[in-house]
Amino acid sequence: MAPMRRILLIGAALAVLVLPASSAGSSGRAANGFLVVRDATNDGGVTGSPVATVVVQGFILGRVSQEGRVDIYHLPTPHGHGAPQAAGADVTRRSVHWRRFSGAQYSGSSFRFAAINGAYRVVVRGSGVYLFVGGRGSVTLRGSVAYPAGDGEYALDGKAFRSLPSQPLTRAIGGG
């Protein structure tokens, strides 16, 4: 559990430093928000439906503690030029494409990933998924149909944690 605390601490520190600075000159723009997903699991593992599909201008930090796959696409934007990365003893990387965007797919077990300072589309499949997202955007979440009580939980913009939905649910991150 200590590595997850470290990820959350790094995410909170980034939020304190990056998000107020980015919103200082953003009069009239939507407010930044946060998403936290913990111990998420989907039906079908790596080949099943995504646990989360996040499109965000900001950052995303995550961990897959069991078998999983993460596709990260860096979307063009005039602000932010981050590069996604992943680390772990059993993680592989390959190039992927979605529409006209190129990205990186990381797969394996027990690995961490980060996409900071930019606009990203991140698709996460697998078990034991933890995410910390900050910025503006949207998320589509889906847990398990077979085991709805044990598929993890999420909290959005500081609200209470809720069980992952068994059918796809799309929500805004930030916004007001």
C-alpha cells in the first residue's frame, strides 16, 4: 500500500503546484477537478472492456497491480508537452494508433504509469487499477457485471467514493 500512497502524494503535490498556476489565467474556463479510482477490476481482464477511459488536459498517474494494459495517446494542444512513461519489472511497450493519433501501449503486471503536462486519452484495462487524475476533461468508467460489489470504487471532484458502475458511465472531470 505504500507505493499507492507515494503515487497519491506525488499527484497531490503536482496538483498544488501545477493546477493553480494553470487556472490563474483562465478566466471564463472550466475549473480543474480530480478523479481517484482505487482497486478497479473489469470483466475480461486485459482483453475486456476498459475499466476507465480518461480524456484530460492535465495529468494522470496510475498503477496496475495485477495483469493489465494501458493505452496512452498524447493529444495535440498548444499548452503542455509532456511525454507518457511507465515503469515496472514486467512491463512491455509497443506503438498503437487510435483514429489519427499515435500512442504507446504498456502491458504487464505490477507497473506504474504517468502522463503529465498535456492533453491525453488514456484507456486502462485489467485488475488492481489505481488512478489519480487532475485537470479538465471526462472519464468513462465500467466495473464488473459479474462481481459488482468487488470491482473497485471511484471519487470525482472531492465527492464520496462510489462503487464502479456495471454499465459504462461517463462523467466530466472539473467543470465548475
